Amino acid sequence: MLFKALGKIAQTCVVLFVVSVASFGLLKLAPGDPIQIMLGSEYSQESYDSLRSELGLDQPFLVQYADWAIQFVQGNWGTSYVARAEIFTYAFKEALPVTLTLASFSLVFAILVGVPLGVLSAIKKDTIFDAGSAVLALTGTAFPSFLLGILLIWFFAVKLQLFPVMGYVSPWENFWLGIYHMILPGLTLSTYFIAMITRLTRATLIEVLEQPYIAAARARGEPNWRVVWVHGVRNIAMPLVTILGLQLGVLLQGTVLTETVFNLPGVGQMLTSAVLGREYLVVQAGVMMTAVLFIGVNLLVDLSYPFLDPRLRTSK
Amino acid sequence: MSVQMTKGVAAAPIAATPSPSAKSRRSVFIRRPFFTAALLVAVAYVLAAIFAPHVAPFDPVKQDFNVMMKAPSVVHWMGTDSYGQDILSRVIFGARYALIIGIFSVMIGAVGGLVIGLAAGLSGGWAEWGLMRLIDAILALPSLILAVAFIAILGQGVDKVVIAVGLSMIGPFARTVRSDVMQVRVQLFIEAAQLMSISYLRVVVRHVLPNVIFPLAVQVTIRVSEAILVSSSLSFLGIGVTPPTPDWGLMISEGRDFVSFAPWMSAMPGFALALLLIALSIVGDGVREEFDPKLGKES
């Protein structure tokens, strides 16, 4: 088991390496000569050459990559001219926490709503309730999140004036106000996941409930709620964690859109304004953070299987 | 459920139907009413896109400052936007952009995925391992973020969006093609062909490729809706298609600032997009359940 885990970690490191080379290449592919931009319209060939060697741009690609990678790991990500800040502070310390807060809030909400809904539709299989939740699930997975966000703003913030239209308050500083500001964005982002989790829970639970150990539990005379919620639901943890790990990408791209709809200062807004301002260093930072997050979480998912399923603990 | 259905069809009197192919084709539409309805909706969008100049009541980019932000009425069925442009006409022309961008970018993704997936599935050894890590690396970025990165390099515009979205979809295609190749590679008929000393290239083109193309085509129909969603998301973020192109994502984004007093500006193109996406995902599910060999074995 330990050997397997080490293999997984090594494989993940290779993927990280490929991603980092690609996002370094992003800078090289970006249009415009950085030296020309720095020097302005009038410059001599000598100053061009000296700045070029000063920045290390006359070095081979691999040397430039190594330099960049060392700087990046140390947190020297360059300076953003639009945000007038160090990119590391701007992207990692300011934007990323907003995105992570929104994403985790939505995910917890989606699990709290989606799993019970899925369990209910599995128990009440082939009833009107089941059909209704199937229609909701289908609509929820296909409905564009940014449209849903605008509709929620229109209904709850403009018509009913129950919630703020937009803006961000950090729940770490002011918990209840933060949660209050997070409700509409969280609802927008979690709809897809509620739908997906409902479908998945239903499908898995129906299969699980046909297993012999469920029949055995019933035969022992255990109450129905215990059979379903303890023996049944415990066994949907593994497929659920797998799918959530793989769907993390959807969650991250959902936050990009949701942040734009609700004007939250997260990674999504950072990326959009960086593209418009042609700040390739910021785009690179955003791409790297997203990829590292996705790769890291999926490694954790892979490594968590032995804890979720005792059958996998035997090392072979 | 589908097993019972096929049994029912098989038990039906054969004499009543003229030919077996006509019978099975008709039965799909009767068996799957949701699929049929969704297909009709999708076809309606395609027709609206093709005949947009004949169907649209107004010029989609004609600005009229006398009728700015008018609510839906008899003249302007979906109202007008902040430039006095007719929203219905813009929605109809928007179907053109959505479908063109969706279809072409999926094609780019499918071709790119086919090349990488074939290479990964056939090469074996270290080359395969390396290609798989490359695919993992592409898949580590969600398609929207990848498309944003490509847009950063390419710039904005319809053609750039097609390329960016297409490139961002290569990863999932490559993965499915590779797993199909892996399954075909060990089949007896491949071994037989190789024993008959048919050239390697010919085995790949004549025997491997046909078995990979069909599942790929199924994937293409499923992923058109994803391509449309990503491209309209780019436009919604303001970094995709440029104004005054009648693109749905762009129209939703423009209407966002006026949501308190002219909600139809965002809602109308938004519902057009949502309806198309829901219809396409039902069609995609239907196609997958009917044609996917992996699902077919189970049921």
C-alpha cells in the first residue's frame, strides 16, 4: 500500500512538472517582446542586449525554465501593474482564499442537500418524488450557472431585497455577514453539484440496497432508517469522493463565473482582468494555482481510498 | 427499464411493420419521448440558425435610440436592449454563433484528441507513459480556465474562441480514444491481421480506426453542449466574442448591469441558451444510451 502511494505521488510530481513547463511556455508564446515593452519606443541596440542578458532571456529554454521554477517555488511571482501589487500577495493571499471559501461553502452545501435528496429518491424509487428530482437534476446539470446567478440576484436581491446584490465580506473576519453575502453565490455554484450528487447517490444507493449485507441487516431486525442511513449511505462515500475529486475542475470554473456575476474578488476576476490587461504573469499564476489545486486534491482522493474502503487496506 | 422495452418491441407482431430498419428507427422515437422532444428543439435551433435572416423580424445590429430598453411587446417579442436592438432577432442570430462555435470547436477537440489518444494507445512503453502524463496535465485544468489561458495568448474574436475552446477540449477526447484503442488493440482480429502480415499502418487505418471513430462520434454529440457552454462563458466574462456580435453570453453580460429595471435583457438570451443546453444534454444522453457499446452490454 505504501509502495502504491509512493508511486502515485511520483506520478503526480511528473504531471506537475508537465503543467509547470506548459504554463512557463505560456509566457514564451504570449505576443509582444517583453524587453521592447519595458524599454518603450526608443532604445539602442546595446541597452536592448544588456537588458536581455540581465533578464536571462538569452539563456537556453531549459535554463530559463529552471530559473523561473526556483523563483516560483520561493513565491517570487513578479509584479502586477494593474493591481499595483506583488502577484504572490495579489493571487495567493488575496484572490485564492476568496475562491476557496466560495468553493468549499458551495461544496458543503451541495453535499448537505444532495445526499439526502438522492437517498430519498432511491427509497421512493419510481414515484412522483423520484421523477421530480430526476427532472430537477437534469435541469440543474445543464443550466448555465451565470444565468442562474443573475436570476437569483433579480429575484432575491432586487425584487425581494432579502440579500445584497453583490460584494464580498470575508467569513473569517465577520462570520455571519460573510455567510450572508455568500448565500446567493453559494446557491448559484452548488446547483450543479446538488443535481449531480443527487443523481449519483440515487444510482449508487439503489445498487447498494440490493446487496446481501443489507438483506442481512434487515433480517437482524434493524430499523429501516438504520439500514438505509448507516449500512447504505456509508457505502456511497467512495464513489462520491471520487466523482467530487474529478469534478473539482467544474467547481473551479464555476467559481470563475460566479465571482464575475457577484463581483467577488477571487481567482476568476483576477484571471479575467489579467486577460483584458494582457498581464501574462497573472494568467500564469492563476493557471498554476488551479492546476496545483486540482492535482493535489485528486492525489488526496487517491490516497484516501484505503481509509474509506477497508478492503483496499491489504497490501498486495 | 430499457431491457423490458426492447423485449416488448421484439414481441410485437412483425407483420405490421414493412421493414426491420424502419421499425427500429421509429421505435427509438416512441420509446424515448423526452429524447424526441429534445431533438425537435435542437433541430428548431439549427433551422433558426440557418434561416436567421428570414426568421428574424429586425436587423440584429440595427440600433434605434427611440426604443431603448423596451419591455417585451407585440412589436418586440423579447423586448429591446440598451442600444434599442431587437432582442428576439439577436437571439435568433445568436443561435448561429453558438452552434458554429460549438460544432467547430468540438471538431478541433475531437481531431486533436484522436491524434494524441491514438498515439498514446498504440505506442506503449515509455512513450505511452509520457503521453498519458501529458493528457493528465491537460485534464488538470478545467476547460474554461484552459480556454482563458489560450484566449490570453490568441486574443479575442469568434475564430479565436473556436480555437481556444477546441484546444481546451482535447484532453477528455484523448483519454476516451486511448481507452478505446487499448480495448481494440488486444482483440483477435487485430492479431489475425498482424499474422497475415498486413502492414502496421494498414492495420491501424482499416482495423483500429473504425472501432475508435464510432465511440468518438458519440462523444462529439455529447460534448457539443459543453463547447457551447464554455464559449458563451468566455463571452460572458467579456473575453470571448467582441461586441456588437449577437452572442448569447455577451448579451447576458450586457444585461447584467440593467438587471434591476430591464431583466429581460439577460433573461431572454439566457433562456435561449439554457433551453438549447438542456435539449442537447437530453439528446446526448439518449445517443449515449442507444449507441454506447459499454452501456449496451450492461442493459
